[in-house]
Amino acid sequence: MRPSKFPSANPYFIFFDHFRINLQKRDICHLKPISLAKIAGRKWREMTTAQKSVFVQIAEINRARLRARGRPSVPVVGLGKFFNV
């Protein structure tokens, strides 16, 4: 599996990204987003725990990377003129 552009901590979103890319590789690009989501959801529910474990492991790795990176701290100043603080 290739690393995703947008690392997600949710296993289903990782699966959905790979599912969509695999369909594009097979030249199935005519599906509407809602139809694609319904098909992917149905496929996800049919998968066994062992099949889902790959996506769970990737999600755990992404979660650790996101925690290590942390959130940038942005000072909140100047809100008095908007909120009467």
C-alpha cells in the first residue's frame, strides 16, 4: 500500500482512500461520490477483522505521527473587538 497524502487516524478513511484509488486504476471513474461511499461502506462491513487489521495498523501509525507532530500553537489576541472581552 502506498502512503496516503492525507494521513488519517480512522481505519475506514484509509480503506476508502485505497478503495477509490484501486477503482481509478481499473478505470472505473464514472461513479458518483454517494454511490462510491455506499459501495465502499458495504465492502468494509463485509470484511473480516483480519482484513481490516492492515488499515487499523496504518491508522495507529498515522495517529502516532500526528501526536508526535503536535498542534501548532497560535496565540489568540485581538478578540476583544469581536467578542467584547
